[in-house]
Amino acid sequence: MIRALAIACVLAGISLSACGGTQTPAEALNAWTSSTQLANAVTALLTDSRAVHDAITMHRDAKVIRTVCAELLLDAQGANDSLPTPDGQLTGLLSSAYGELAAAASRCYGAATLPAKLEAADARRSRAIGSLVAGVLRAEAVLGRPIHVAGIP
């Protein structure tokens, strides 16, 4: 009886180990980028970022500035909800980018009538784009292929 139980346990262990295959880092990240639609999220953030920059540099009405800043804030927060990624370095880069974009957008919204503060918010937004691009490049390096984000070669 004990021998039969031991054999059953060994067979069960072999069966269970066969079910739980491991993914490569590229496979795990590929599944994550597909499920979260990373390329679309980054494209939206780049589009929003450009709209904020244009509204500030063109000295648009405060209502327009608040609108584009709010859109950037919402999209940055939404993108942040998809974290973490399967890659720690990528998570750090994207978390930094999303957090900085959200902070810049929030400051932009609050400073819609204050040119000097708008310039500071725009500078922060610009720096955050560097982290966002670095994140895309990291994802592409792990995946071994481009993720096709418009505006990032």
C-alpha cells in the first residue's frame, strides 16, 4: 500500500511538472505587451505629450491647456495601471515615465494661466519622454523585435 502511494505521488509530480512549462523573458514580455497594448499606450502618451507642448508654446487659452493636460494625466495613470511588467528594468523605466508624465500634466493643469510654471511643467514632460523612449527600447531589446510605436524609430 505504501509503495503504491509513493508511486502515485511520483507520477502526480511528474504530471504536474509537465504542465507548468516556463516562459523565456521574451515570451513573457510578448504576452504582456500584447495584453496591455503597450504600443498603443505609448503612442497615446506621445500624442498627448505633443498636444501639451504645442498648447503651451502656442500660448493657448487656459481651458485648452487644462484639457490637454487632463488628457495626458488620465492616459499616464491608465498606462501605469498595466504595471508591473515581467521585466524589472522595463517596469522601472515605464513607472518613472508614467509617474513623471502624470506629475507634469498635473502641474500643467494647475498652472494653466502661469507661463513660467507652464514652462517648468513642459520641461518635466520632456524629460519624462526620455524615460518613455528608453522603456520602449528596453522592451524591444528583450523582445528582439520592434513594437512599432509611431515616432520612435
